Amino acid sequence: MRKIHVIGIGAGDPEQLTLQAVRALRDTDVFFLLDKGEVKADLTDLRREMLAAHVPEGTYRVVEARDPERDRRAGGSAYSPAVGDWRSARADIYERLIGGELGEDECGAFLVWGDPALYDSTLAILQEVLGRGAVAFEYDVVPGISSVSALVARHRTGLNRVARPVQITTGRRLAEGFPEGVDDVVVMLDAHQTFRQYADEDIDIYWGAYIGTPDEILASGPIAEAAPRIERLRAEARERKGWIMDTYLLRRHPRNDARED
């Protein structure tokens, strides 16, 4: 039976690899890498550097495939179908790679940024491949340090406050309104800097881009003061690299009648 490791490799810092992740790397015969094009070539390069640092040379091989493009213009009711089409296109590639590049007694691996359980499609895609029934395999999951964990660590703060919930959401959801009953909100996948629509509220922002990499950028402060600086940093970084990955925590100050002791 073929076996697949889904390995969380952290938010970008090579030192964020766990001991469990390193063991899984050394147990792997074939690493599957999805190439996102020349603009994001440094993401593939970082994965290769991790392999070179932790896996003996000559004990594995790397198979690359081009990642399918997703229709990022789709919005509203078209958003979910567009994501579904993209995942199915990825499933076609996964099925071909596992069936054609992995021997019956070999172990393959997908290296996932951050943690495979948080806003990543790999697990759902593998389930889709298994459901098709054309190729059989077992898989396990190695958790990783997410950009959320790395973000609050770099800002030396926590995700939640005493007896208060924290919510992780997307920029699309935040645009619909601040979550009810929640004062600490982590936002991922926000291409439109949705935090700007809350600039007139009593909220602090803890922002980070390329977290854990040499290109890491951090900014924090009251959102009214920090938002223009973040917009400028973000625009400069995107112009310089051609892409950006950022995450932020919004922390609303409690009202006087709800202040903690």
C-alpha cells in the first residue's frame, strides 16, 4: 500500500520544523512539489533547502508539477464553485502523481506551509482522490507551526484574553462585519486589506507578512495609526516580490461596561 505524509513545515522559518516533521521527511521516498511559477519560485526553493538540510542526499527524489490557476475574480455566489473547480483540478494532478510516480511500497509526501489543518486544501484534495477510487493509499498528517502561531509569537502577545473567545476568519468574511461577541479576530487570506474599514474603531492590529522568512515585515498599533503604514509596507513588498502572504490579529478594546478586572 502506498503511503503519503502530509507534513506541516511551518510559516517559513526552517527552524520551525518539528522533530516529528524531520522524521517524516527522512521516511519519504518521493516529495511532490507544486510549482506556482517564477514569481513564487522562492517558496519551492525554501522547500528544497529544508530537504537538503534534513534528508540525506540520494535517499529521495523530487517530482514537480505546475499548480493549476484559480479564478480569483470569482466573487459572491461564484466563489465556492470556483474554489471547488480549482481543488478538483489539483486532485487530477495529485492522482496522476501518486499513481504514476509512487511505487506500491513507497512513501510520498506533500510539504504544506504552516499547519495542514488551517486554511489548506491538501487534506480535502487527498480525500477527493481516494473517493474517486482510481488509486489507493494511506496517509497521515504531521502538524506544523501556523502563520497564526508565528504571528502572535513575533508580536509577543497571545491569541485570546482571559475568558474571551478568539476567531480565525478570512478577509471575505471580515468584510461582512466584525464577528458578533468576539473581540480578538485573526484574519487570513485578505487580498483587499479589509482592516481599513475598521479604522475608526477602538481596535489594535498586529500584522505580519512573509512571517518567519528573511523578508518578514511586522507592524502593530492602533488601527487608525497603523493602517496607512501597513498599506505602504504591503504595497512596497508586493511590488518588490510580486506576491505577498500576510496575516493579522485585530484586538478590539473592551467597552467600559465589559472591562476585565
